[in-house]
Amino acid sequence: MNVTKVMGSERLARPGLRALAVAALVLVVLAATPAWAARLGRWVPTGDPGIGRASGTATLLPEGRVLVAGGYAGFEGNAAELYDPASRTFSPTGSMAYRRSLFTATLLPDGTVLAAGGYDYFSESSTKTAEVYDPVTGTWRQTASMSRIRHSHTATLLPGGLVLVAGGKAGEYWAEAELYDPSTRSWIATGTMADARDQHIATLLPDGRVLVAGGFNDDGVLASAELYDPATGTWAPTGSMILPRYGHTATLLPDGTVLVAGGGTESGGGGPPEAAEIYHPDTGTWTAAGEMSTGRNRGTATLLRDGTVLVAGGYDFGTVDTAELYLPSSGKWRPAGTMDEPRYRQMATLLEDGSVLVVGGVGSFESTTTAELYKPRR
């Protein structure tokens, strides 16, 4: 091999051999790169919504657009917009009859969306009203009101097409639950939870039962959990979480377990926990699921197509701009980049192409008028 002496060292003289050396170095670097790094995606900008909103809803419609509605948006708390993934733009659609934040929006089997309850920051009042959005006409129509005025409740679409609404608050905390029947446009009474609670989670399990866990009531932050059985319309206790939480997230994993992360643990506003945990329906118990890099109260969690979970934003003695991935195969958390803007109480929706739309939320000081996309690596 021809070499040339340069100040007491040797370098390759032939360009072809230098290229081979560079290629070999690249292979060494790739071999040293952990497998999880190949899953990391990137954050990219997208069109901005027409108004800033937090604690609203974002619902993926059957034809691929996203209905973004309500939220903490002042006088415009009844406004709604549609996000088009093809053009990456927002456009206005029909407004709700009531200003709503801390409400629920549920995609019904016929493709319409049920909005129920909520709190109007502008008038400082809650509502028991409900209305349904029709994507074909872009309008809302009134439907029957719930039996209770409530906000910060949960709504879960059951396998038979009914919607279970549970808990919430309106002056006092509710343990009562009720069912919405889209076929009759009416509400039906059902069993009452053991604990009144708001700011809890509700997750539909593979066997059709609904897990409700955590939340807040007059006794403080809750660790308790219970299961709703649609076949009997009753609630039964199950194992309590390792930590009490409110404002947390819950994600059904591909193996049928439930990942719970973030939230607050102290009624006085203490720091949110980094620790996550998993519920096992077969045993009714919880196990630790590692720790995130930071606490995240009122962040978002989205199950990605590859089975990993994207957790973004939240609040931890300040608004958080980072994101991370939970890898069920290893039980580890890995960094997933930084959003363009810190945000909590934002909305996040998995799009048909596998990317995640994150819109609105509270930024550094107020509701933000921005949105962005997380693009997983293919």
C-alpha cells in the first residue's frame, strides 16, 4: 500500500482506500448505535390553528381529518376547526352551542362526534348539555342533556355503541355514571362508582370492561381504581395504583395492559412523578414501568403504530417542551426530541399516516396558537 509521511504520521495516499476507511468507520458507528435509536422520529411544523386553545378535544374523523373543538379560548370557547393532514392546514367549521373546556368528545359508530359537559371559563359555569357534530354538514345539533352538570369527567365508547360517562365535578365531585344511547339520543342511568372523582382516567380493556383509576376528590389525590362491567352495569374494585395521581395519562398497550404516566400526586401542587406504572387486567395489579426524564402533569400520551408510546409536554414546575418514548419490549424510556414550543393541556391525535398531531395547550404564559407534527421514523 502506498503511504505518504506527513509530520511523522502516515495517511492513506489513494482516494479509494480513504473511502473504504470512512465506510468502515460508519459501519462501526452504526453497530454501536442502540436499536432504540432507530425508532426515534422528528418534530416538524404544520399549519397553525385559527385560535389558541387548551383543555379542548381533538378527534380523528373516519375520513382522516381531525375535529378540534372547544377548550380554554375565552369568548371563542365554542369554536371548532378541522385539520386536513393532506394540506396541513386548519379551517373553521360549525361552532358548538356552548363554550366548553374540560369536556369530552367521543367518536360514535356512525362517524358523528358526541360532545358532553364541560366548563366555560368565560362565564365560570359548568354544563350538563350535550351536542353532536355531523362531519357531512359541518354542523352541531343538540341532543339530550346528562343527568348531572359535570366537567373533568371521562367518556368511553363501549363495544355495543353506548358511551359511558363517569365522574367529574360541578361544585362537588361525582361518583355517578350514565350511558348515552346514540340510537335513542337519550341518557340511561347505570351503576355508581365507589369513589367520587374528577381528573381521572378511563380505559376500555380488551374484554370490554372499563378501567377507571386515580383522580381527585374532597379526600385529596386518589390511588384507587375500579372496573365497570357493561354486562351488569356495575363497578367492582381492583388493585390501587402504586402512586396516587390526577391529570395523568393512560394508554392501552398491544398486550392488553395499561400504561399510566405523569399526573400530579399532591393536592398542593407538588411536583409530578417521573415514575410510570402498568396495570395488568389478568391479575388486577400494578407494576412499575420505569421513570421518565421529567414529571409531566397534564401532558399527552399516544400509542404509535409500532407499539411504542409517545409522551409529550406537560407541567413540572414549568411548562415542558420535551418528549419521550416508552418501549414496551424493554420497559425503558428514551428521548424523542423537543417540540418547537413548550405546552401542557394540549391535544394529541394519531393520524392515519402514523404521525401525531399536537395542537394548542398552554405555552409559557397563555394558550398557544401553534401546532406541530411528530413523524416517527419509517
